[in-house]
Amino acid sequence: DLVPVTPQEFFDKTKQWQIATNSESYIICLGDSSIGMISLSHIDGTSARAGCWIASSEWHKGYGTQAFNLLLEIAK
């Protein structure tokens, strides 16, 4: 089911998820607008999982690749 949420509810759910999965999340911005989010989850010191969401209007423009490359630097 799709359930609409307020920005505060989204923030609170994301924070709960970060704590539960030992994760860090980053907003992907284009100018003053957020166009997505990228996360490292299940961080255990030697490995982690990466996940990314980009607005479909911004697909195929390289933003996900740029965000992933920055996330790799953070992970190192």
C-alpha cells in the first residue's frame, strides 16, 4: 500500500531505519531541490550495503553515479 507521509514522518522513519540497520543516509541535491537519497546500510566495519533512490525525472543524467562515487569515498 502507498501511504502518504509528512516530511517529519519521513525523517522519523528514516532515522528509525538507520538505527535498526546501522546505516547512514544522504540526500542527493540538485541546486536547492532534493532529487533522491543514497544510503550505506548494515555497516559492520568491513562491509556495507548501498542503496539509492533518484527521482525518475533525473534518471540517466549521471546523478546516481556521482552519488555512488561520493558514497564510496565516505565508506573508505
